[in-house]
Amino acid sequence: IRTFGKSVDGWLRTALGYLPERLKTIKLTIINAFAMTLRRYTPLNHLVQVARAVLLNATQVNQMLADLNKVDFHNEQAWWVCECDDNLISRIERKFKNHLSSQSTLEDWAQGLDSLLNDLLKPYSNFTAEKYAKQAK
């Protein structure tokens, strides 16, 4: 797919050589946007495929859970990640451990993270774009 995304512009230029310049420009603009989208999403697709394979491997998931259980979330090991209150860190820790221990699918992880982010961002949902950007800094 990535090779296709990189090559399609040249192929189309050759194929459209006979068209009027304006029509060729329009078609090339559209195909370049499409090719850029392909190139942008290809690494994400690869990441998802690898993540899915890891989540389907019980040994790897159990090792991740064992490693996560070694992290001291109530002391400084978690503080550098997020300067937020202990309840939030505990909530995130529980959610991750629940997903790992229940052998959640990639879709379950995505839904859980989406729900968590929506909850965390809810207090800022009525901010203007400028105020939101300022708060994010």
C-alpha cells in the first residue's frame, strides 16, 4: 500500500498526459491527497496489526500485566507521567489492569480509552478553541 501511495502520482501523470492541463491538475491534486492519506495511515495500520497480535498472545499479555503490577503507582514512579491526583492515576491503573486481565480485544481497548478520554475532557467541552489551547499548554 505504501509503495502504491508513493508511485500513484507518477503513474497518473503518465496516464493523464493527453488531458488538458486544468483537468490534469485537478485530478493530480485529488490523487495526491488520496496518496498522502494512504501514506499517513499505513504506519497506523501496521501498529494496529502488531497490537492486535500482541493482545491475542496470552503469554505477552500476562507479562505486561506482571510488569504493570511492579510499577509503584502510589509513589514517584507514576508522578512524572501525569501531574494529576491520585484518584485519577488509580482509575487509569485499574482500567489498564482490568483490560489486561480480561484479555480484552483491541476494539475493547479502543472503546475503553475513548471512554476514559471523553470523561477526562468533559470539563473542557464547552471551552472556546482559544481557551482550550491555552488550558492544554
